[in-house]
Amino acid sequence: MGWVGARDPDNPSGADSHEWDQLGSQCTTDEWLQASESVYSMLDQSLHGRRLPVTLALFGGYRDDHPESVLGLHAMDVARALHHLEKVEEMATYRAEVRAPPSAW
């Protein structure tokens, strides 16, 4: 099995894949969150109610103009994990600010 990289358009990974990332530009915020939803939902369903330790690796993301946007993407990813794996309902709709860059990269 090979590595999945941020430059693989069929397998965006990390915040690098976000449309407003200086290196990525592959998916919108909604598409990025849908990918998170899909992963955590699939993991939740595969556990069949069992509780197992899960480690999240938040990686990537480059925004010289607004690093808070990268942190916002990561926070929304963790929120989706909490919603699916810990059943924290208020995390299902958590949104953080992800600001468009002042100009195209």
C-alpha cells in the first residue's frame, strides 16, 4: 500500500488539500468536511459500539496570511471525530472561520 499524498487529487489528505491552502487547492471547505464525516462515520460503524483508543493526526496546511484558517480546519475535523466517536452532538455542526486568501496563490 502506498502513501496518500496531498497532491493526489483522488485522495486529498490533511489541510493541504483545502482550496485556500497555499500548496493544495483541491477541495472546498464543505468537501473537506464531508471527507472527515465519511472517515469518522465509517470508523464509528465499524466499531459496532465498542470503545477503542483512537489517535488523530492533524497535519498539513499552509496559510502565511491567516494561519487561523488552518487551525479552524483542524478544529472542525476534531469536532467531527468527537461527534461520531464520542457522540458529542453539538460538535456535529461546529464551524470555525476559514477565510479566503487576499489573492489567488
